[in-house]
Amino acid sequence: MTDRHPLDLPELRPLWSAVHDRLSTGRPVSRVRSGPLDDAGREALADLLGLDRLPGTEPTIPLAGLDHAVLDACGRPVRDVVALILGPIHDRAAERERRTGQRDALWEWLAGHEVVTAQPALLDWVGHLRTTGLVDGSPDRTRGLLTAALAVLAALPADGEPLPVLAARLLDGDSHALDDGTRLSSLVLRALAVLYGTAVPDAAEQRRALWSRAGVADDGLSSSVLAAGLRPQGGGPVAEIARICGGAGHPVSLTLAQLRAPGDFTGPAGPVHITENPSVLALALRRFGHHCPPLVCTSGWPNTAVIHLLRRLADDGASLYYHGDFDGEGVRIAAHVLAKTGAVPWRMSADDYRAAVPRVPAGPDPGRLTPAPWDRALVDSMAELRTAVVEEVVADLLLDDLAEHRRG
């Protein structure tokens, strides 16, 4: 058993606690206030300091004088003595600075993560998390939880997997990691609500609907994609349907179930253009008929069938070009499509926007704006002019581009 230090007396414990606490602040200390001391403590302190009278019950003691007294009593400085009696002296100021640095580094890492930079609308999610503080008690545990959330967001929209299957595939086999009510599930759903511009779901039915919108356990029949001019190679049913519709100058609507099992199907290797609005696809069919170049419509926010088809076409060698509305929602949809499919912008620059604004002198307000990853000047131009330009306004320019591609 370790011997107690000769100055480790019960009556001096209030003094040593006060000194230990002040030294642990990490700031310069010249005086220490101790107490309240009982009569025994006052006598012990008077003996230690060599006083000719008893101090008060809460004396303020110069640290230099106390250090000399302790050195005389035991040959060691007061810092060493209180550390031996009460344990190591910490530097709380340095510890606070270290924790602040860790938190700042965590939020900077999150804001700069490729999943967030690809869809800057998620910066609102980052801002909310930073305001509410660490999600799981410490920077390291929070980073681990956020890393898992980012892995899920990167994999969405899913291809109709049930939620437990998606969780097991992405999260080390843990099929319950995204169960309703878990911290990870709440993180991902809040991010999806920010992306889609919806309220954070507060009921189980709303949460299921948001997961479904992100392609989790999608109905293979209700999720479909509208396209025109697709003339894929292959003898499978989907390729034949698409060729028949394309040859007749009709659009084709393909369900997720069909796209999951298309049979022999190889998409066109040339350019495939993508529009946000079905009306542009209808105008293209009216102008080009059975000569319509390959065109896919997202019909607003793309569902699982849209993303599935676009990824399939890209894998088969197609170059994807996307155009959408010039408003806040349109920019977020564009960022999502580009991030998830590898498409590139088509007439979606700040210059394109400025050239289009005079076509709608009394256009509506563009609403909530978030950065466009492909052109940082675009959101600045939209914030300055505060005019939304829907895709139909520039449809003639888009159709001219399609005609040029067809001739090429």
C-alpha cells in the first residue's frame, strides 16, 4: 500500500483541492482562495505558512508564498505535491481548445466531403448538425456515424432494395442499422428531407414514404421512366419495345421491373440528352417524330427507374447531357442527376441563364437557392436577377441542339 504524503492531511484537503482546481485551468495563477476551513484547517494552514495568527475561514493565499512553505516542509513544489495527493493536473484551457479544434475539423471535413460538394443543398444539413452539436457525444464517434450516413446517401437512390438489405450491404452486415428510430436513420432521413425540400418526417408513414422516394423498397411497377428515340441493340423485350416506340415516333414508358430484367439490351453509345420536364420531350417528338434523338425525361426529381436507366445507358457507353429548370429546385435536381449518373450540364451555365432571363420579363421568383457544383456563378446570377426560367422557355434552343446532334 502506498504511503500517504506527509502533507496529505484531512484538514488541508480544501486547500489542496482549491490549488489543484486553479492550476488545472491552464491559466497563470498568483493567488488561491481556499475554504471554507474549520478550526483544524485554519490551524494546519497557519502551521504550514508559519503564521502568527489564524487565517480566516476562506483565506486568499499567494501561490508563491504557499510554494515556498511547501518546499520548506517537504522539499517539493506545491504543483508536485497536489498532483501526488489529488492526481495529475490538467490544462482545461488547452483541452477546451483541443476539443474545439476537433469539432471544427469534423464540420470542415463534413462540409468538404464529396457527397456534400456534389449536392450543395446538403450544406443546410451540415449547418443544422453543426448548430445542434455532436451527434454521438464525441468527435470520433460522431465522425463514424456521419461516415455511415454519407455511405448511405452516396448509394441512394437505391434500386428497390428493402431497407434491411440496403443496411446490411452498406454497413458491415448490420441489417438493423437503419431501423426506424436509430440515430443513423434519423441522420439520413434529415439529409433526404433537405435534398428534396420536404419537411423532416415525424411519423412512421412519412419516414417510409421518404425512404421510398429514395428508391428503398420501391414498387417495381409504379416507378417508371419516360423516354423517346431509344433504339437499343438486343433481342430482349425492353430493347424491342423501345425500338418499336422509337420507330413509330412514340415515347416509351419503362417500369423499374422491366429495367431490372430487360433481357438482351445494349443502349446507344452516342449522346443521350436528359430533360426535367415531359413537355420538352413531347415537343421533341412533335419536331422529330421517328427521327427523335435519344431523350430521357426525369419528370422532376428522378425516381429509381430514371436513375437505373441512365446508369445503364452510361455503362453501355452513352454520354449523358442534362438540362432542367433554372430555379432553386431545378438546380438541386440537376446536381442530384449529375452526382448520381455522371451526366454533364447541357445549357445550364450562368451565361445560359442570363441569356434566357429576357425571355421571361415577369418570371416567378426562383425560390430557395443552393450552389450549382458545375458553375459557381450560376446561383449568384439567380440571386441577383431573382427570375426563374422554366425549361419550356428555352425549348427551341434545346431542340436545335438535338437537331445538330442528329445531323452529326
